[in-house]
Amino acid sequence: MRLSGSTRAAVGAACGAMIMMTLAGCGSSAHGKPTAHARTDDAQPHTALKRVPGVGDRLWDRVPAGSRQVVVVYGAGKDSPDSSIALFAKHGSEWKRERSWSGHNGRKGWTTDHHEGDLRSPVGVFTLTDAGGVDAAPRARLPYTRSAAFQAPHYWKKSYWHDFDYVIAIDYNRVKGTPPNDPVRPLGQSKGGGIWLHVDHGSGTSACVSQSASDMRYLLRTLDPKAHPVVVMGDREDLRA
């Protein structure tokens, strides 16, 4: 059942005591120095496409038939923290790239068998159902929980303090319909969790996907629950498989 705005805010605040366990999947004070961004996807903006480029049958078959918005995270390599990201929208029977930008993923790259603390982002197709953050929602369409409980700890480097001003939960090992910082892990704690789209600090993450604050605001304004948005993410080799 979808939580009301007041209930979601209360739940977000109640999670404050557990925020450090949740944030462990999204960042730490041990990130490396900024590195060069990966190239953007090859599709030209607004070109009509029969399907999203760079995604092979293995993952494309996992995109729900009703999804009309797909965020694709094109990792530069299996062991690279650099990504290019694009939003594709379905218009009738055709897909079009709406926008693309640079970002980062897990600082050790990607994995098809993610575990807590491996510093790699999970390869796969995941729904996007819930959002939140320290700051107020910029006309967010997804259910949004604003709470100080999202604040990154101030013993992290100062450049990371705004990582969670805006977040969108990637539905990996979490309960849909709850705030992104809900600590429940249906697959168990060892499988990791707390994997989000969030604000970039200039280098790789602990497992999340990060991009600029302006790109996060764009996603929050654009991703529509009625379009059943998903993220397809992985290194380019795994994406093409």
C-alpha cells in the first residue's frame, strides 16, 4: 500500500537511528580521486529507435512491457567507476533518447553477484519507485520523503556532504513503497542494499550511481510512476550480452 506523504515523512525520520547502516551502500570517506568520465551513448538525441541502444536481449527481456521510461547506466568497464547515463522514453512503439550525462558507479566497477561492501554496483534491471533526500522535492513525481535522516555524516569528506540532497532508490534488495532509507533487506544484509541514484561528488561510490545535482533534479521532475520507470545498469560488455 502506498504511504501518505505525512506517513512517509514520519517513517523517514524514524529511520534516522539506522541511517548509517543504510548509507553504507551509497558512500564512504574512502572514495578515490575524480577520474575521467566515460563517453556518452551512441544514439542521437530524439532519434526514433525500435529499442534502447547498447542493451542486449538478456537484460532487455527483463524490462517490464509497461515501462515507458528507461534510465540506462553505461559503465565504462567492469572495473571502472565511470559511467555515462541516458534517459530514454517510449513514444508509441518507438524509443527516443531524451537526455544524457556523465556520472559514476561503484568505485571498483560492476558485479553480477553484488554483496555488502564489495564496492561494485550490481548489473541488472531494477524498478524506480521511491525518492527522497535532505532537500525539498523539486516537483518530484515519484513519492518523495524529505528527511534530515538522509544527511551524509560530517566525518566524511566535505565534498560528500551533499550526496544525499536528492536520492532515488534503485529497487535492489529493498521493499518498494517505502522511503529510500528504509533498512529492510528482503534478501538479507549480506546481499547489500541502500543502492541509490544520488548526487555526485566527483568519483566512484560504494555501489550507487551518482550524477550532478541538476541531473538529479531533472530525473525527479521527469520520472513518472505512471510510466513505470526502470534503470538498466552495468558495464557496456554486460549490457550488450
